[in-house]
Amino acid sequence: MREAGRAIIVVGAGIGGLAAALHLAAAGRPVLLLERAAAPGGRVRSLHPGVVAVDAGPAVLTLLPVFQHLFATAGAKLEDHLALRPLTVLGRHVWPDGRYLDLMADRQAATAAIGDFAGAAAARGFLDFQARAARCWDALEKPFLTVQRPGMLALGTQVGLGLRGTSPFGTLWDALGEHFGDPRLRQVFGRMAAYVGSSPLLAPATLMLVAHIEMAGLFAIEGGMDRLAQALAGLAQARGVEMRYGAEVAEILVQGGRVAGLRLADGARIPAGQVVLAADAASLAAGHFGAAAARAVPPLPASKRSFSAFGWAMEGRAEGLDLPRQAVFHPADPTAEYAALARGRMPEAPTVTLWAQQRLAPAPAPEGTEPLMMLVPAPPRADTRDMPAGPVEAASLAAMERAGVRLRRDAVLAVTPKNHERDAPGSGGAIYGQAVHGWQSIFSRPAARTALPGLILAGGTTHPGAGLAMAALSGQLAAAAVIGERT
């Protein structure tokens, strides 16, 4: 490898690692990217329970400008590489009594649907809530999402400016109560916290900015979400990034108090001046990349982990109700599942999310078979506790049947918290890193720069947070940290 000792190595070809590699290559830096799997993507992957491919990671693309900028960094246009399909219905929300609400992507249509569902006061509350969410986004986008390490002083400044009136130190659940008297609507918008593996009962009110992001557009990728990773990997190679698949890193080597290289699982050693680790930060802190590197970030206590999940990738048909791409089946009690998860227990009646991945707006089941993904939140305790999937699966299918949806399942592949723990040892199966609980949580998420010189972090478990767009931004911040350190 050219100038191996001075090279920058990126570990992990998930969206954060690919974004870091692209930004570094665009800046003229030599980059070697190592990925233990046989293909890029990380959590963006597809499973094959039968013949049909099922998206088993993130199901939609948000914050499209982030990805347009990333492709432009590589001298390309996103639209030339990916065919996007906008969702007109953000999700169908269903309750045990069979009543449902379609949350529309168009603001006017969403207001009308909420008014029909819960009355004129709820419609007015929705408009006020959306305006408040937009203020949160405007106030926090630049001083938080695009800086290396947000500070409390910046938050104090924003409280005096754009965050005034948004209750940044309160909880999301309490803030929702100021707009929605109907507890079902609090359930609907409380899901914004669950998107990042957190409880709306504990998440800060500023997380309402997710509602603004959703209304700005959700997009499916034709051919599957892993097309995104494939396109970014192709662009990285075209810009000179050297890619090696099937290369598992066993240890980050440290010499003289800074990163010196890597030792692979096959025993090979690769010298490096800097390493961007696009892996779960909990695995690093737990010593799975070596004892010397483990001190680079503080350990994440089990009590601060985000949710894990059970998932079932299925080839079959969803019959009964016409469904959009996403359908959310809520329990009757709006808060019991979050209380159970906070105690590290599996809820008796959890929320069930079904992704019918060939549909956009509500439609009947297609002819033949369709790809389906069923998801249920779980506590992140897979490193200390075995939770059987069978009872959760049976309860989830029964909840959907009571609401009018029956699944014909020709082939099924289960993904459990144990699988997530094996993918990221030391995480307990937590999918999103640290939970966003309390207003101070934004300051304690690992940043790009670590306590070990030469070791930089990227990915969805680091700042600015979970999700595809946040992972892409983390890669941009990681590349800037590498360049800044070298300078």
C-alpha cells in the first residue's frame, strides 16, 4: 500500500465510514477502507428469507440535501445513481379497536386527516406543533448537527434565540401534551423518540425536530436501500479509495501514545498514521479493538443504551387492510411499553411496526409475494440476558390480526437482540448507541475526536446521532477531524 505508514485507514464501510472516505479522498488524502463483511453497507443491508430481498436496516431516506451534498463531494449527482420514490403517506397508525390515522406527507392533507380523526382542536395543535418543530430545526441544525462537539454555552445562546418557547429542557412527552389532548396523537408523535431508540417519556422536547425532518420528505430507494451503500462505495473507489472486504480488524495498535496501525484477525499488521473507526463506540470502549484503544472513549453504562429490537424479515403477503410502506400498530396503553423498556424488561404489549416494502401509498397486497419487515422494540440487555423470540413474535402477529391485518408468511428470517450484540459486541444489542434521554445527553455522545491521538470516530453511535443522514454527517465531521489533526 502506498505510503502505508502515513495512510489514513477507515474501518467499516457503513454510511459513516463511506462518507468519511469520500470526503478524505476529495481532499486528496490516500485512504484504505477495511470492511469485515463481503459488501458495503453496515446496518444498511438486505436479507433473503426466501427469494425476495428484504431491507433489514433503515427503511427510508431522510434529509435528502445531506446526501446530495455527499454525492456532490465525489463529483456526482445523487439522481444519476439512485431512483428515489417519495412517500405520500409517512405512516399508517393503527389501534387495537381498528381505528387508524394516515399521517400524510403533505402538511395540508395531514392537518385535515388529524382533524377528521381527533377534531378541530387537534388539527390546530398539529399546526402549532409543526411550527415549533421547525423552530427547533432552524435553531439546532448548524450549532449542533454540523459542529465537532456541541457545548452547553451554545445551547444557552439558542435558548435566548430560536429555542425560546420550545421547552428545550422538558421532555418530548410533556411537550406533546401541550399540543395534543388525545393520547393517541401523543403516541403517534412520540414515535419520533423511538426512531433513535429512545423513550418519549425521557427524551428532550427538542427531539420534536424529527417531525420537521419527516415532513420535509421520506424517500424509498428503488431496488432496495443497500443501493445507497453500493453507489457510495463505487464513487469512493472511483476517487481512489482502496477497498478491502473480508478484512476484520482485531486490534488498533498504539505506540508512543498515539495510533500506529491495525492488526487484522488473520494476524496481518497494517501501519497507519490515522484511523477512522466507523464501528459501534461501545465495542471500542469494551475492549474489542484492544485494551490500549479502549481508553479512547468512556464506557456506555447499560442504563444509558438505546433500544434494541426483534425483527422478522419475511417473504409473503400482508392481507386485510390496505397498507402504505409503513404501518405502526400501537398498544392501547400509550406509556406502559416505555416504562417496561426503561426497567430493562420486554413490554407485554409493545408497538409493532410493519414495513410493506413494495408499497408507497395505501394499497392492497400485490400479486404473488412481497417483502415484509416486522419490528418490535426490546431492551438492550442481550449481553447478559437471553430473550426468546417466539412469544414476542406470536404476540405481535396477534396484535396485527386484532387490528385487521393478517400475514401470510412463506419464508421468515428472525433478527434478535443477540444478533445485534454479535454484530457490535459490548453494545448489549443497542442499535442506536446512547439513548437520547435528558437534555444533557447531546453533550455526552462520543464525538469524532477521541482521547487517543490519531483515532477518529464515525457512524450512527457518534455525534450527531443515529440515522442514515446523521451517520453521513458524522463521516463529514470525521474527515474534518482527520484533516485538522494532520494540519
